[in-house]
Amino acid sequence: MKAVIQRVLKSSVEIQGKIYSEIGSGLLVFLGIVKGDTDKNLRELTDKIINLRIFEDENGKMNLNIKEIQGEIMIISQFTLCTDNNKSGNRPSFTNAENPEVAEKLYEDFIDYVSEKYEKLKIKSGKFAANMKVSLINDGPVTIIIER
């Protein structure tokens, strides 16, 4: 699994010209499901994201996690994170991306795991395989890439 995590002041997802979901201050997580990913990858990645200390404390140091600031999380599926850029040429290959049926289940399981384990957090998401317009105000900017 691959995730691009952005600390945001706000984020929204538009599908077919209408706001599908939106959050205030928190994390925007773009999630790519790679062939062979399992529930173990899902749990490890989720716990890593939730415990990332990338929010500022009273001294302006990145020392707090999403739970400590009672922030919100937006989770967006993004198979384009699974590109194989090692080949010559300029067209990305998506052969590393998990097939849609398996990827959708893991994406939904990811959302469920976060919601159940961290029930005090407000969780929003996009729609799997939809053409989404994602808007955000990156805070910092702070962007972290994690693979599990």
C-alpha cells in the first residue's frame, strides 16, 4: 500500500459537479492499493498514519497526531500511486495496481478499520473508481509519503 498524506486546513471532493464530502482541519490521505496488499498492510499503514506527529504543539513543533488535535480525515482511493516508472518511455504503467475488485474491498476495509479503531475521529471518503475533483488547502505545506 502506498499513501500520500497531506496536512490540510480543509478538503473537499466533488463528483459530477456536486460536493460528495468535505472535512475541516486534519489529514487528506490518497491511498493506492498495490498487488499483493493484505489486511496486515492495511492495519500497519492505518496505525502509522493515525500516529504521525505532524501537527504543531503549543511551541510550534510538529509533535501532535490527528487524535490529539481531534482532526478530521479524508480518504481518497488513487490507483495512480501504484505506477511503475522504471521502464523507459513516458507513459506510466499501472501493472502494480491491484485489480479493481480486490482494491475496492481493501479501500473500504481501510475506511472501516480507521472508523472502528479510531471512532472519535470524523472520517470522510471519496468514491472508489469515480472521477473526483479534490480540493484542498495544504497546511504548511506538509506532505508525507508512506509505503507498507
